[in-house]
Amino acid sequence: MNIKTADEKQRKQALIAETALKMFEENDFYDISINAIAQRSNVAKGTVFNYFKTKENIFMHLLLVGYQEFFLQTINQLIQAKLTTIPELKSFLLSNTRDLIENHLTLIKLNALRGPVLEGKASREETIEGRKKLYEVHEQLAELINSLCPSVDVKTANKIFIIQSSIASGLINLSNLDSFNQEPIPVNMDDFQISILNDSVETFDFYLTGLLGK
């Protein structure tokens, strides 16, 4: 009888999730199957189902855990920054947005899939549990901002990061309007081209200026 310890189960789940994440960085979501994830993870297909009921569960898990880790990283960076003024906070938030897009673009792409794709087949119970954990980290981040800059209340600080993700996810959805199925449309559509990084930072800058002032 092969009875795995809690640590072994956690490592196996992490292996499957990390494999799926690497595949998502290389392929379209719809081109990834449970069977392909199992093969690349070097586990049986049934083993994948032991940890994730559906493919959507895997990617919902990656989204929720990924954002938890990103916000924990942001908390640590904020503590080290020791900022005390609104201009310093704004500069930090814009830099944080660049980091999100340059180093965590997969999170944004997963977030863009959350409502229209993932929620349809992901486990409601597991998703809610994951969101509770994400909410706790999100609240810690908002409370830290409030403690550093008391003029920014916790509710406003929470909204800042929701808007940050919304801007980036929205631009992801509207990117590549000058192509279809990854092939360029043979018509000049230069004005449809966007830069996810530059346009996200610029738009977020406008938002922060309106919210926090210059």
C-alpha cells in the first residue's frame, strides 16, 4: 500500500501545477489537456485527477496562489521601501505594475480567463476557499498602505490593486486586434496595436493621479 504523507501530496500537487503553468506560458489554454499535463509531469492521468478535478481547477489554483505570492512579495517590498508620502506611494505602485506585467504576465493572462472560462468548470468550494486566502493577503497589503499613508484608507487601498489588475487584464483581452488566431490580418490596422506594459502603466498613472493627486 502506497500511502503518501501530507508533504508528499503537496509536492506532487505543486509539480502538476508548475508543469501546467510552464505549458500555459508556451501554449494556448485550449491546446492544453489533462493528458498532456500528466505526461509532462511524468505521472498517471488519474494522479492529476486526484489533485485537480478539472483542467480549469488547475489554472484557477495557479491564479489564486500566484496572486497571493505576488501580493506577499509586494508587502515585503513596501516594508523595505519605508515610504511615507503619496508621491512615493504612487511611484511604488507604478513600479509594482511594471513588475506585474514584465515578470508575472501569466497571472494577468489567467485573470483574463477567470470569469469567461475558468469559473465554468472550476470547483466552487475550492475557488471560494482560495479567494478567502487571497482576500486575507489583500487586506494585509491594504492595511500596510494605510499605516504608511494614513490619508489612503483601507477600502481605497484595496481598490487600487483591483483596478491595477483590471487595467492589465482588459488590455490583454484587447491586444492583437490586428490579427486573427495569431495570424496578421492583411489590412493596415496600426491604430489597433497596443503595448500592454506602456498602456497599462500610463492608464494606471491617470487613475492614481485622479485618486491620490499628483
